[in-house]
Amino acid sequence: METIKYQIEKSKKRSDKINVPVLFGRNGSIEKAFDADGYNESTKSVIEIDAGRGVTSYQFLKDFFQACMMHEVEYLTIAVRNIYKDQNDFEIVNRFFSALYTSSRIKLPLKWILIVRY
């Protein structure tokens, strides 16, 4: 990912996290930012990789909300496990976003969401 200009979170240490701006204050200072697993400013894209808790704790919804709030982010990739504890996490997440995009009830700031299973 780094060869295609993504900043990638190296560890959970504060200095290794990727902060994407959400809210700006005076003189352009960042008032609020969310962390991302991967971020490419030039392509306006964010990557989130969810392990087991991706569906069981609705982490994919938090990832989605945060990407919607991030400044100038237009594309979101969420990687979820195919199967976790006898549950098909990929299908659950895929059905959720299919319903969301098929419905015209909510206008979303993201151009697309890519769901990747692993």
C-alpha cells in the first residue's frame, strides 16, 4: 500500500497512528480527527481493516460514520473477515451497505464503499 502512496498505521502507538482531519478551528488548526488504518490524501480514500469485532461490535458502522465525517474523503474500503465464529461477516456487511445505497433515503458523502473479505 505504501508503494501506491498510502499512509499505513504501523502500530497502535500514538506516533504511528494516521489522523484524518474532521473539524478545523482557528487558523486551520485541527480540532477533531479520526484515526484510519490507511489513508491516501491524493485519492481521497481511507482503508479500514476489521478483525473479529468487525460485525459483532458493529465496528464497520463506526468506520463508515468516521469516513463520512473525514475532510475530503470520498472513498472507503473496509476489509472484514469472511467467516467469524460461524457467521458470514462479509455477507452481513455487504447486505447492509447494499441496502443503504439502494435506498434513496440517505444522501451519503462517499462516492463508493468497497467491501473486501479475507
